[in-house]
Amino acid sequence: MNIDRMEFMAWMERIMDRFDILNEHINDVQKKKSSIDGEELLDNQDLLQMLKISSRSLQRYRSAGKLPYYTISGKLYYKLSDIHRFIRESFNARLNK
């Protein structure tokens, strides 16, 4: 069976379109899975990478009550809005010193 180049390219284009659709669907499912009340939740690893801090620093912020967290099935999560508020408050505290 011989397929000419144009037919092959058309098939590849359709396959790539399907991959794009599947990727969007997977991203939607992941966002719904890691959200509460429609708000995105981040786990420890996400937060450590985002803030570029150590796990000990993150633990100190939790213990001091500066960063609210939620425990779901034994795993810690943080609301994105709480993280943004924490960053704003930390930034303002440094400006006021």
C-alpha cells in the first residue's frame, strides 16, 4: 500500500488535531481535580517551586498561620488566592520596614 506525501500530511494533521483536543481535555480534567469551589489548589511541590523556598520555610509559614492550608487524604493543599494574598502581604511587609 503506497500513500503519497499529500495524503500522509493530511492524516498527520488530523492526528495532531486529535492530540490537541485530548491535551485540552486532560488539562480541563486536571484543573477540576485539583480545585475546590472552582479555585485551583496547589500541593507542596507546586508551592516550593513557585516561591523558590525550602520545605522548612514552607512549614514555618504554615505553623505561624501566615499561609492557610487544607489537608485532603493526608496531603497538604493551598488555595491559589491564599498564596497570592500571602505574597502581597509579604511584599508589603518588606516595603514598610
